[in-house]
Amino acid sequence: MFRLWAKIYSNNRLIKDITIENDSNDTRTHKIFHGLEQICYDFDLSKPIWLESNINEFKRHSKVRFSKDSFVDEIDFDFLEIQVIEED
């Protein structure tokens, strides 16, 4: 089972969260991108842009924060954080 946890923070407070589960045989990268698509759909957000700093942070910690710089549209929160909490 692969699980991805997404959290939206505003003013250092957790506003929303969701856990996405994926049981497919896709690669880890595909599971992350499919999970992020589902998260953005459920939270009604545009997909964030993966900046070089985001990629490096995710590689090191399996966790990344997307701030307003990663979104094309205006956001009404401080950041979106996604974290891999379980892998096959």
C-alpha cells in the first residue's frame, strides 16, 4: 500500500488534510503524481509546479512544501505539504 498525506496550513495551523491511497503497480513517481492530481482535485487547487528546491527536498525527506511560488493561481493559505507516509 502506498499512502500520501496532504496538508494545507495557514498561519501555522492545519486547515485541511487528506490521505490518498494507491494500490496499483505503478512506479513510485507515478503514484506521487497521481496522488497529487487527486489532492488538487479534492482541494480544488491548480497543480503546483515542481521547482528544483521542491524536488531536492522531496528526494531527501519524502516530504515537500509548495508555497505560493509553486502555484500559478492565487492561494488563500500559506503552503501545501505532501508527505509519503507508507510505501510498498
